[in-house]
Amino acid sequence: MKIIAIGRNYIDHAKELNNPVPVEPIFFLKPETTLVRNNQPFFYPDFSNDIQYEVEIVIKFNKVGKNIAPKFAHRYYSEIAIGIDFTARDLQNKCKEKGLPWEISKAFDGAAPISKFLQLESIADFNNLSFRLELNGQIVQEGNTSQMIFHVDQLIAHVSKFMTIKIGDLMFTGTPAGVGPVKIGDRLTAFIEDKKMLDFQIK
Ligand code: ZN
């Protein structure tokens, strides 16, 4: 399986990193080895001094598809979760300066803690879903799916022009403003609406 991750899908976040607001979706891949499940701890890697959290709504694909039209895209996923797109910002900034690929900053082991999944049918309105991240009990990121620059169905249409979507693939749909660093000993807690979904420690 693959993990598709969307960059700069919330205007406030694009601005906080001094990135231009994109005219079409930006995506990259994270390998399966980035996943951390069941609230297992995240182990701070020794190759970075600036690991940052990015809280994101995640969808799971339940159908194979290629060149999916936006109006049919909702048929390709039925479960959602919340996850952290951990980023070694120091390494990412170096890659960006040199115009190099980002993988060392986004695709390292453990860089995608993820919650259990919720059935989409249990969600009142997926297009108006609030979520948040707390760092040691303080809210650091708050978002709502209604604030996405590109709606999930547009993201699926765009990505599936280039690569076949397979059953079990995941998509991290972008982070709202408020990204920031973690340190050893921190605790991250992520919520969809007021439901606690993710709760783990940095070790
Ligand atoms: Zn991200």
C-alpha cells in the first residue's frame, strides 16, 4: 500500500511557511514503514533537531481507481482517521533550498502516527468536520475540512491522473496552521470533533 500526502491544502498553513498558495494540489508519498498505530510512541530520530507535527485528516481507499472524476471520488473511500505527518523541518528546508526531493524529511520510519478509523457514515458532515491537535494539553492546531483549498474529491481526481489508487491506500489531506516542534517527553493528542482519536508520547 502507499500513503499519499497532500501539501499546502490550507491557506493559513501555506502562509505560515511562506509558501505560495498552490493552483493545483501538491502531493508526495510516505512509505508504509512510516505508520505508527495503537498510540505507540514516536521515537525522536537522531538525524534531525527540528521534528514538527502536522495534524491531518486521513482517508482510506476501499476501491481500485484510475482517472477518477471528482463527482465519483466519494465512492472510493468509506473510512477516515486522524494522523500526524511528522516532518524533519530542518532537513526539509535544506531539500527545498537545493530543489531536492523531500523524502528524508517526510518518509522516515515512524513519521506517520495514525488513529483507528471511523466509518464515514457515522460522520454527520465530512465537508464540515472539525479536528484539533493538543501538545501537552494545549491546543496547537485547529482545522475544519471546510477550509481545504482542494476538497478531498478534487485531491483524489488529481492524484489518480498519475497513479492508480489501490484498496487500503491512505491519503493525508493536508494540515491547517499552527505546525510546530516536538521534544522528547511531549505528549500529542488529536481529536476529530470532540472524540479523542490519537494519544501518544515522544520518546
Ligand atoms: Zn503534511
